[in-house]
Amino acid sequence: METIDYKPEAAKKALTYIQKGHAVGLGAGSTIAHLVKELAAVPALRESITVATASFNTRLLLQEYGFNVRETAAVAQLDLHFDGCDQFDRQLNALKSGGGVHTLEKLLAAMATRFILVGDGSKYVQKLLPTVPVVIELIPDALSFVQQALQRLYPDARLQLRLSNKKDGAVITERGNLLLDIWFTAFPPVAEINPQLKTIPGILETSLFYQMAHEAIIAGKDGVTVVSP
Ligand code: 5RP
């Protein structure tokens, strides 16, 4: 059966939020790539906005189209931040890190006056489900210590070091860190996950975006809808 890609429709709606002069953050993934292309087709916007991104691929695409891309280190505040995700619930808690850049994505989301998730309806669930892992970025020296701490904290969870598809090695993030997927059999209460994980030394950030998004643009067979928590 042919599956319809609704992401371009979600990206078209996202474009309508952006005004001249805005400082805009962009995450990673194919939905965001659609948004970059939509923006690039409106020269008056493309030339007047500044953009920060968490993703190497998104940055390359932005540069190809001549956007004014700022160094994240020089940015403290954004008008809007758009990002895709792998799953999100009715409160707009989101699980991310398909691209392994969730630490920077979360930083940009925290800078934004409005953080808007953009995605297709297949990712929208009543309650987050453990069909998607919670991913942690950790410093390499902490690998064994963090694995031991996690196994004690969540005895039923399966831990999987993110490995490269192309070579026989671990994925190393742009900042030289590792990614560890935590596969829960059932999620602990979602409010407790980040506080528990972030007290473990060596863990930089988790891919659970808890109570961060202000809105979500969802595209599906019935059209495009915008929801708030
Ligand atoms: C990157 C992400 C992506 O936003 C997520 O994987 C969704 O990607 P796509 O828009 O290609 O479906 O979380 O860290």
C-alpha cells in the first residue's frame, strides 16, 4: 500500500508562523528539511531572518540556500524553534533523537519564545509508548558507570549503545560523545524520567522533551491541525 507523506503539508503550515526579522531555530530531520525548502522559496523571508540549527545536515541545506546561519554559541534567545520528533503525546511531551542531536535541539527549544513541533499524525499518541527509546548523550568515560547506574535504576530496561550503520563502531556525536538508547518495557512516570537520568554524572541530556513544546502542527489525511498542551 502506498503511504502518503504528509510532512510537506506540516512544513507549509510552519512557514506561516515566520515573520520578517525573526530569529528562528531549526532541528533535524526530513520535516525540517521541507521547511527549509519552503522558506527558501520566499526570498523576502529568507533574507531577513536569522537561523540557528542543531543539525549538521540542516546547516548544510541552509547554507546551500544562502540563509544567515548563526553560531549557536552566540544565540541566547529565539522567536521560534521548529523541530520534528519520533513520537509525541497529548501534552506535547516528545521523544526525539532520530538524528542523535537532541542535546543541541533541546538547547534551541529552551531558547525559544515558541517551540513548535512539526510532524505527521502517525507520531501523535495519547500517552508516550516505549516503542521509541529514550536516548541519552553521555561522555565516553562514563559509559560503564552510566550503564551500571541505569541497570540498577531500571532493571527491566534494555540498554543499547548507538552503533554506526556504516562502520563497526559507536556513533560519536559532533561533540565527541556517545548515545545510549534506553528501551523500556513500560515507561516510568514521564515526569520522573528526566530528573532521574540527569542526576547521574556523565549524562549530558535526554531525548525526552518534557513540557517544552508550546504547539504542534500535525498533518494527516484530514488536513493540518494545530494543537496546544
Ligand atoms: C532528530 C529528530 C527528528 O526530528 C525526528 O527523527 C523526526 O525526523 P523526520 O522529520 O525525518 O520524521 O528527532 O533528532
